[in-house]
Amino acid sequence: MLASEVSSLLDHLGVSSDRRRGARAVRSPLTGETIAHVLDASPRHATETIAQAEAAFRRWREVPPPRRGELVRLLGQELRGAQDALGRLVTIEAGKIVPEGRGEVQEMIDICDFAVGLSRQLYGLTIASERPHHRMMEQWHPLGPTGIITSFNFPVAVWSWNAALALVCGNPVIWKPSEKTPLTALAVQALFERAAARAGDVPDGLSTVLIGGRDVGETLVSDPRVPLVSATGSTAMGREVGTQLARRFGRSILELGGNNGSIVCPSANLDLALRAIAFAAIGTAGQRCTTLRRLFVHDSIHDAFMAKLKRVYASVRIGDPIASDDVLVGPLIDATAFETMQRALDEARAHGAQVHGGERVDERQFPDAYYVRPTLVEMPAQTGPVLHETFAPILYVMKYTDLDAAIEQHNAVAHGLSSSIFSTDMREVERFLSATGSDCGIVNANIGPSGAEIGGAFGGEKETGGGREAGSDAWKAYMRRVTSTVNYGGDLPLAQGVRFDI
Ligand code: NAD
């Protein structure tokens, strides 16, 4: 039944029928059924695509940035027109609830708007020269074809964070989407092609999609014609990609896992904290890189707050998000995700945890889909599975008495993506945001760790990979920085007063 809806959506979004046949079966996590087939890129096709991107680069880098921005403006327009259809496809292919599927497309629209403005603001500095009649300046030039490898859980937005910026910076983009979500990628590519046809004079191969598994990703990573690869996914993937890129001196933007924490202080507005924590820990069925996974609650409010949290966890509506509007928790992506979750819960029990929830829901109705009750886990200490990212709705809760010790615990994990504190005491808030506070790339106060806006640079430290995408000056990673010195005098004074008289 979903297959016919998917077929209509793909028709509507302009995905041609020759891209919709092949050996790779695409399944929907909503029901587990096969919804389409697609063709994997052969190694030869991947290599040819890179050659085409290289040729496109030679033309695109000469197009003035605001003209490049015009293409991205048109892409944003296509996305606006397709928001409902593409958002629905995200829901069916990735399992997000309907507002989140639509919200993901909104994020694409937002970054297109940002990139259009940016296309007139690729600023370099002028720098004071120590030599008379000299001028120094910094220029930013296009870098070259940009590989974009993406994960299943943000099947379209992550591409747009990279692509909108890369395109205005003068780079072609080659996208290797998750093998679990190729249909949304093909739909976005079709929308891009519509925008390109409207813009006119866009080189072939400016934006392409290579469907396939990690082998296709590896082709992008190993090819020296791709100077930058932005890879989003697990830390295990990033460790391989980052190492391989470093070996050939390729650049990387790594957006990897997170094991995000929040601290709830005695002065916190507890109703606000409850809503924020519920969204951050339960939303997207715990399958966001920024999902809240570790919660430190002050001893003095712990029991009262836990009672409220347990009520929310017991009552939150789980199920097929297209069957009912009030569903807040959709399915896990697949059976492997469910098994990994159960293993983490067993491990937590072995470490003395009290586990509330975690069982499968609607199993009879959907034997091939994996709906689970979000799980609260009361941990005696930060040990075992708490130290790792499990990509599922598990929230480990621990008590604290001293804020310094809580911050130390908060930072004592391998990842460093997102974090937050709930407090109305400005000393506590500022301490958490300071250099001696959270060690993450994203540090919030009185909101949860998930749900970032595109205006800020997004990314994290340590095993999260260190990359930054989206807003602020993240665009600089997509460009080649040039320092130029111009002598407009008749003499040749050397820097540092060096004399070299011939
Ligand atoms: P994954 O690592 O299994 O796959 C991600 C992508 O990498 C896929 O396209 C896959 O085919 C490709 N890939 C895997 N190994 C590769 C290799 N050796 N060379 C080249 N490509 C390779 O991740 P997933 O299960 O799709 O996504 C979940 C993970 O992604 C979680 O850990 C989550 O925290 C992380 N994530 C991070 C961010 C972020 O911005 N930091 C955003 C979303 C998801």
C-alpha cells in the first residue's frame, strides 16, 4: 500500500522511472514493507561522475558568487513548492513523524535562504602590511568537487547544509546518501534539476547522486579529484573516512555520533525542563545525533522530577505516524537498531540499572517494523552503556550533588556534540557555557540539546569529529584561502627587515 503512495510521490517530485528500478530494495520503517527498488552506482559510473564534477568545477568557479546564489534561490523555491510531498517521503522512508519530516524540508529551505545571502558575503580580510606601499589581503576561492556522505536519520537536510554552501562557494557536489534512504535523495536531485533548468547555463554534473553502500562512499573518499568530503554518520565510519582522507591530504568535515547530556539544577523551571527533555530524548525515536542520552538531576529535586518524567514516558503516543496525528514517537529504522537497543538495556541492568520501558509496541500489527516504548533508565553511576551512543530512545538518568562534579561527569565521555543546562541561576549557566564548562560544540541553557537552527555552526568535538556545518562562518571549510600581498611601490623592502642586496 505504501509502495503506491511512494510511486505517486516520486512522480510528483519528478523522479524519472529509469531511476526507480534496480536490485536495491528500499523499505519503509513504518511497516517494514518494500516501497521501491533503485539501482546502485557501479564503480565505473562513480568514477565518471567525479570526472563530470571536475569538468563542471572549471565552469562553475568562474560564475560570480551572487549568480551561483541565484541557483540556490531557485532550489529553495522548488523546495517550498514540494515541502509537503518531500516531507511525506521523509516520513515514509526514514520513519519521522509528519511535523518532523516537514520540518526537515523547512531546514533545507532555511539553509538555501542563508546561502543566497552568503553568496554576496564571501568576505576576506585586508591585513596591515609591515612593508611600505604593500597591501595584504585574504581571498576565498572555490575548492573543487565536494563529496557529501549522509546518514539515514536526516536523509535530506544534511545534504542541503553542505550543498547550499558548497554551491555558492563555487563547488560541484556529489552526494552519497544512506543506503537506507535513497528515494528522498533522488527526489531532492530531481528538484535540483528543475531549479537548474530554470536558472539556465548550469554545467552538467554540478550536483549528482551516487546511490549505494559504503563502497560507493569509499570511491569518493579515495579519489584525489574530490578535495573535500563532508561525512555524516557513526564514529566508526568517520574514523575510517577521516584516516583515509588524511592519508591523501584530502580535507574532511566529520559530523559523527553524540552522547549528549543535560544537567537539571535545583533552580530550574521544571515544567520547561520537562518539555525540553521529553522532546530531546524521545523525539525522532531517539535517532538524532543530538538526542539527549544522559541526564544529571540534582539530588534535591531528583525524585519529584523523575515522577513527572515517568508519567510522560508512560503516556507518550507511539505508533505509525501517518495513521494518526497525535503520534510523537515513530519506529526505529530497522531490526538491527532494535537489537542494539535491547543489548544496551541488558547491559544497563547488569550495571544495576532500573529500566522503565523499552518494550516493543504494535508488534502484532507490524511484525516487520520496530516501534518501541522510549526508555528511562535510572543508573547508579555513569558506567557501561552510558558511555556509548546507542541510537535509540534511551535516557540514562543519574543524580548529582555538586555542579563541578556533574560537569566533570558530563564531559567524561568520548563524544562532544551537544549539551545543555537547566537553571535560573546565572552563575551556574555561565559556568556551564564557559571554557571550564561543557566541552561540546553546542552548549545550551534552558533548552534541550537537540533542534538546532541553521544560523549557527553545527558540529562537535572529540569523537564527534570536529567538523562544522551550516551557519556562522562554516562556509570557509568549502573554500581555498589565499593570502595575497601586492607591492604598489618602486622598492622591494623584505619582510622582517631581511636584506638581500644583489
Ligand atoms: P553510518 O555510519 O552507518 O552511515 C553513514 C553513511 O556513511 C552512509 O551513507 C554509509 O553508506 C556511509 N559509510 C559507512 N562507512 C563508510 C566508509 N568506510 N566510507 C565511506 N562511506 C561510508 O551512520 P547511520 O546509521 O546512517 O547514522 C547514524 C549515525 O550518524 C549516528 O551515530 C549519529 O549520531 C550520526 N549522525 C551525526 C550527525 C552530526 O551532524 N554529527 C548527524 C546525523 C547523524
